[in-house]
Amino acid sequence: GAGVSQSPSNKVTEKGKDVELRCDPISGHTALYWYRQSLGQGLEFLIYFQGNSAPDKSGLPSDRFSAERTGGSVSTLTIQRTQQEDSAVYLCASSLDRFSYNEQFFGPGTRLTVL
Amino acid sequence: TQLLEQSPQFLSIQEGENLTVYCNSSSVFSSLQWYRQEPGEGPVLLVTVVTGGEVKKLKRLTFQFGDARKDSSLHITAAQPGDTGLYLCAGEEYGNKLVFGAGTILRVKS
């Protein structure tokens, strides 16, 4: 079956513009996670969804970042008024549910460059 | 949020050598996972360790979880060029939320 897909794979934008990043999780996976990976760094947790609700938004860096998930499937991460420090690879992962030890399957990421 | 310190940050070794990567925290995690990531791809899970003192082997890779569930190590025997990549440890918090270390870039030269 298909894995986690993300689009676009690369996004170059100008400072101040808004961007939307999309994640298609594995079918049937109820939990969905967004992470950010800066060059030479590990992954930074942003937000996770169980179904359509987001119990934990604690990792969102500022109110310019928001995310939604509809139909328990596709998720969109939106960054408003992008800044240069937002440049990073944004990774999405899904797992069967949010309970312990469930493997998270990662997408290939979206590389965001803010000029 | 708990922190995970991973070391070394970078390793460059010759084919056939052994190596160990360490992952340490002052906090206890319910489980600890090791991932491998190649350029342009997302991380792929190698192993999950759950019990303090647990040792798991995956071919030439040996993973150990500390007795107190605060630290872990990854040992690779007779490294091969195909082992080259970024190795990440991740501790599990509530809700299957993962806290990642900064990663170890491994380069194995033939």
C-alpha cells in the first residue's frame, strides 16, 4: 500500500508570504504528526492529531503556524507571513493510533526555503 | 518537554570498523526508538526498546536500553558503506509523541 505522501516536495517563497503544506497519511491511520527538521538538527515536534482533533499543539513555534485535519485523513500545515527562520524540512508522520509503541511512518518531507 | 542528547554528532569510519552511538537523558521515557534517515527521505524506524536493560539485535546492529530507561546505545559491528546515513534516537512521551535527539551523521568509507 501507499506510504505517507507530502506535497509539495520543495517550496521556495518570499518572506511575508503564506504557505500551505499538505500531508496524506496512510489509509486507516488515525494519528498524524507534524515535525520540523532544520539543517543538522533532529526533529522538532510541532503538533499531532487524533482523528480531526489536535490534543497537543504545544510545539507550534508561533501563532503564524496553524494546522488542520479534515475527514480524519489529509492534513494541512499553514505558515502565515513566513520568515527566514521558518526555512526547514517539514515532515509528516502517521501511526495506527496515538497509543504507545505504535510505529510512526514518515513522509519524505517538504523542504521550505524562505528568501 | 524532555531532552535527548545524542553523541557523537558525526562519525567517519572505514568499512569493517565498529562504532557506538549514544543517546542520553535525565528523564525517563516509556520507550525509545532508533531511526535511520537518508537524504531526501523521512526517518525509518529501526527498533523500539521498551524494557529497562533490554537488548535487541538486528543483524549487525545491537540496541540497548539503559536499566533506568534514560539512555540507549546503538552499536554497529563491521560497518559497511550501506550503513551511511543519519541515525536518530527518539524518546516516547505521552500520546506517542516523540522527542528526538539531534542525530548522528555516519559515513562509512570503502
